[in-house]
Amino acid sequence: MSLNALIAYYESLTEESVVRLPAFYAEDATFTDPFNDVRGVPAIQRIFRHMFRQVETPRFVVLEKVADADGAVLVWAFHFRFRRSGPEQVIQGVSHLKFDDDGRVNFHRDYWDAASELYLKLPGISLLLRLLRRKLAA
């Protein structure tokens, strides 16, 4: 599997294509993000399926890649809409990937700031967080 093929998979991901995850991920791969810490392809597939149930029109755009034979770092933007309506939202983040001997992902850790990238975009919670940020800012 090539990194470019993996990036193309991420950028064209649909709820239906989640079934193809085993072509890119090792059976015992780990996945960690601000809300999840799981092991195994079925658990990772659940996370991606959950994403499609929680938001509308989710899509990833990979902005940068840095790679060697053992792994890669992808800088990405995640575009989506909240279910009820509203403008398109964008979360920026980074994925740290490591590959097994077959070139499949066996370690996937996403880094993104849930507070500023997500919570500040939620009605109600955003007001409270903005007030807290002002109070704590130097």
C-alpha cells in the first residue's frame, strides 16, 4: 500500500467505503484521538461510521505529508456540517501514522484541539468557553 493510496482513501471516505479499511490498516492497529483509544479494525471502523452518523458531509483534505519508510505525519482539514444546519465547519489536525512490514497502518494517532476546534463551535458551550478563555488569558 502506498501513502498516496491511503491519502486518496481518506479524502474520498464514505460511509460505504469504511468496509475497505482492512486494505489500509493492520488487523490489530491502534487508533487514538481526543475522544477514542481503540485497538483493532472493527473498533476503528466503528469510529468512522459514528462520524457519518454525527455530522453531515464529512470530508478530509490532506494539506501536507511528511513520510519515511516506517511512518508518516499528515496535516489535514476535516470539513463537516452539524446535523441541524449551519455553515460548514473545519477542524485542523495532524495524524501520526506508523506502518507494519506490509505497509499497512498499525498505529494512528490524531492530534487536534477539541476545545478550540470543536467545543467553541457548539452553541451554548462556546459562550462559556470564550468567557473562560478571556479570564485565563495572560
